[in-house]
Amino acid sequence: MATSVRRTTLTLPAAPLGPDNPLPALGGGHDLHRIDVPEDAGLPADMARQLGYQPLRSILPTRMRDGYGRDRRSTDLDALVLENDRLRATVLPGLGGRVHSLHHKPTGRELLYRNPVLQPAAFALNGAWFSGGIEWNIGATGHTTLSCAPLHAARVPAPDGGEMLRLWEWERLRDLPFQVDLWLPDGSDFLYVGVRIRNPHHHTAPVYWWSNIAVPEAAGSRVLAPAEEAWHFGYERTLRRVPVPDYDGADRTYPLRSEFPADYFYDLPDGARRWITSLDAEGHGLVQTSTDTLRGRKLFLWGAGRAGRRWQRWLTEPGTGGYAEIQAGLARTQLEHLPLDGGAEFSWLEAYGPLTADPATVHGTDWAAARGEVADRLEAALPRADVDAAYAAWLPYADREPKESLATGSGWGALEVARAGLDLPGTPFDAATLGPEQEPWLTLLRTGTLPAEDPLPGAALTAPAWRDLLECAPSGPATDYHLGLAQWQAGDRAQAVRSWERALAHGAGALPLYCLAVAESAADEPDRAADRYAEAAAAAARAAAAGGPHARVRHAVRTALAREAAPALLAAGRTEAADALLAGLPRAELDRGCFRLLTARVRLAQGRPAAAREIFDAGFEIADLREGDETLGDTWYAIAERLLADGGPVTDTIRARARTEHPLPERYEYRMRPA
């Protein structure tokens, strides 16, 4: 039975994604992976270079996806199934091409952690992300902005004469096209995945890729890779080399033997076969291997502490099992980006399948014997030479044109093809995929003028080629607003401010005011930023009150601006202005968790810690709480300290008492590092 590819429908309890945030994503976001490297870290020269190579200034031109909630309902999802006589893989083309399930028929085992729900959470670079399966992370450090976005999908001839599923899209953070080809050779226990990232430009581009595999987690689960050392990132903003498997008094290859979440980037020796596996107490599990280009391997664990368990429950149904992540990437760590020359490409082959090894050896105290056992079993199941041969056989097929479209992604790739006349064999970005988001930019491309839009300037483009076109276009509200975004993304903040001021003079409304407020905050001018935020919030409120055919969008802008403006007003000491701003919102908005927290912070700033504590005691949830965000815990303890101080100064003794007498309730425990 050669690979077959078919459509199906997967029905899951799912929380709707909702609309994107209407504000431009100017900030760097919650930079969870910012690090301070110790002087004695001993980083390899290439790693040191790549750690500082072109980090993101913002997630422009994409927007934040934070319109989801926590109410799930039964939802039908488009799915594509690849199947041979040994394996069945289920792929979700509308959700980043996620491999939701990999089922091994002879044993009846599910090889991946298969989440029984689809619950978005704020883990992706642009917000919405969900756990489980195999995801394809491209762009920059973190979960891809395509986590909950549709990809193009089609049938393509496979190297063995069967069918292959191709996924492809244009990644907007780095302006690069990529493809993922999946197929199951006849009789194979392994899913083959060919990946290619191309740089069709003349300039060098930074590249990031990590294949992220969620695997079931249990007390006896162990993760193995061919390494004796790893680079440890523990969310305390440090990167250090540690021994494998034992570190700081415990065997860290067992995910549940750590308290806090952590990353272990395994330092695979040059020339060693690239693989990683997670095996249960009986020695069964999934193994991933690849050609040598995909050099990095990583274990992410949530740990057994309260916060890790809380995050696991947050991402799925209560009472279901947890997961760990085993990952494979282009660099040693996820904190690095690699240069890709203009006209060049990265390509490699991955393989995913079942592995069974002797449990006594795998879980024994001899680490060399344990990983040797896995290496021998992997070589018997799928020789390294076979992986290299499969890659060589796949390469000529990477350019094969799709036979039948199975799903449609975005129109951004088609827009780039129209602009630059790109020839990208195998990944057609057809003009038929162009839509309303691309239409204004097509007009700019064809006429030299970016049309004004009502009620808001639409989706952004910030790449240098588009900035050049905007600079040559006649000044106008949309042109100057978008030019400012492109200049901001390029690091030219003074020019961005001037462009937004021109857009404001053209009557572009609240968004340029918001941009100017962010610019003042970035310049460490909290009072001036508060002025701008207050102006922007007032302008948004007036627009929302005007009603009209775009009332819903204008209301969304008002709400998003209030959420940004209130903390800025508090930072500038304008507590009553922040209180008035929140009081002007509709009751339905104030009942949302994010505004309940803001209200508590206002009450605390007003010297009313008991009123702030009442909000926490009543309970609330923040649907889009960011990974690693410590605001809940910080606010809780600040309230406790004020209550204990009873109007007096907050001393170190009171801070210590607050942590023992007012422990953070479990429902608010999301801290990913020790206090």
C-alpha cells in the first residue's frame, strides 16, 4: 500500500480564534528568551555570532492574534490524512500544517501527544498557539506566527511513485518561502518529511527552523539523544553548558524530575547521527532523525512543579495526560538565527517513527549504554544511509509542480511574485489567492498610490522593497501610516515618528496616536507616552461612539487601546486617569480577565489593596496570558505586602511574610522560574 492522501474532517472541542488585534505590533513583545550570557560560558564562536544575529525588532508586519477565549465548542476542522499499511498521519492544513496524529497500525499506538482539544494560548510570536503534534516553526525564536494560520497544500508525486503531501507558504517575518513534503513509502514504519527554505532575494536573510514534536509524558518517560552535554536555558535569562543526563542533583532526561520548565539543547558531536527519542518505562516511543543539516536537538520540559502542571491543564482538558517536547533545528539552540545567502536554500530530510528498545538498558544508570542501545535499534529500524538516500531521492521532486490543490493559504506569496517576478518551482503562489488584504498593495504596485481605507489602514508590509514604494507614493493617511511602520521596523524611529505625525495631520485617527505613544515609551518618556496614550484612547472612544458600518472594528480598536493605555497611565502615576479610562468601557469588556487584572492594579495604585484583593478572591482568567508572564504573581504579592504594611512602609520583613502568609493561589500560578 503506497502512500494515499485524502481529505477528512476532524471534530474537536475548540475555542474560536476570533479577530486579530487591530493595533500594529510595534513592540518587541514579551521577550521570554532574552539572555545574559556569563563571561565564562565558553560559547562556540559560531553560536556566539548567531545568538546576536538579526533578532526581531517587532513582529511586524503580522498582527497579534488575541481574540480567542476559553469557551470551547465542537468544531469541524479540515484535515488531510496520509496513510500506508503501517502508519497513518493526520495533518491540519488550516492550522500551520500541524501533524495532529501519527498512528502506528501494527501496535495500535499513537506516537505523538494528541491534544483532545484545540485551546489557543499566547505562546506564538503573534499570540495564538496550541499544544500537541508536530509543528513547523520558521521565522524567529519562538513558535511561528503561522501556528494558527492556513498553509497551501496539494498532492505531489512522491519519489517512490506514490503520493506526497506538500505544504507551503510565504513566511512574512523574514519574507521567505518554505515547503514541507510528507510521504510514507510502501511498507515503511517512518514518516518522511522533506523541508526546503529558499531565499529568492539578493540580500542575505536570517533563518530559523525548529520542528517541534509533542510526546506523551509519564513518570517513566525518558528523553535520549547522542550527547554528553547540553546548553541549559531555565527562563532565568541565562544559557550555560551542563552535563547530560545528571545536572543539579537529578537526571534531567526524565521530564518529571525537574520542578520548573526548562530547555536542554543537546550538544551533538560533529559527525554523530542526528536523532532524539522519548521512550516510556517499557522502552516504547517515538524517534526522530534527520540528515545532518538539521543539527540541533532539544528537550523542553514543563516540570513537576505547580506552574508547569498549571500550564499543562491550561492547554488541554483537566484530567488528561501531560506532554514534553522533543525538537530538531538548524542551529544548536533556538536562540540563534543562521544567515542564508541570496539565491541559496536550506534543505534536509526528517524521519519520524516508532522505536522499541531494551527498557533495562534505556533506563539504566549507564548513559553511554542507554544511548548506544537507542542508536543500535534506530540503525536496525532505519539505517542512516537510508535516510541520506531518501533525501537524495527527494531533492529532484522538491521542484515538482502540485497535481491537485487540497487547501489554500494566504495571498502574500502571490503578492511577492507579482512584485518581484519570482520563479519558485514546486511552490506556486497563484494570483487567484490574492484577496482583500493584498488589494491595496497591488494598487500601490500598479499605480504608485496606496489608497486610503475606511475605517482603518489595513494589513501592513514593512520589507525594504515596499518601503521604497511607500516613500515614492503621494502622501496620505494610509501611506504615511504604513511608511512609519516600515521605518520603525527598519530601526529608523525618528523618520517613523515624522511619518505618523503626517498621517495624524491627514486625519488618520487613533492608530498614528497609538504609534506615537509606543515611540515615546521606547524613548523612555513615560509622561509624554501617557499623554499620547490618553489622546489615542480618547480618539478611539469618539470613533466608537460615532457608530456606522464599521462600529465593530472601531470598538475593537477602543478596547485594545484601553488595554495598552491603562498600564502606561499607571506607570506615569496617572492613577485616576487610568481608572476613568477603564470605567468608560462596556461592562462586558470590564468582566474580561485582562481588565479585571488592570482594575486590581488601579485599585492597588489608589491605595485600596483590600478592594484589589477582592478581585483576585472573586476569581478571573486571562485567556491570552503570555508564556512566562509574571504579572499575576507580582500583583498578588504587591497587594499582600500593602495589606500587611497597613499604610506603613513595605520592608523586607513584610515581603517575606507576604510570601508565607499569603501564598499565591494555584489558579494564578504560572511562573516559569524560581521566585
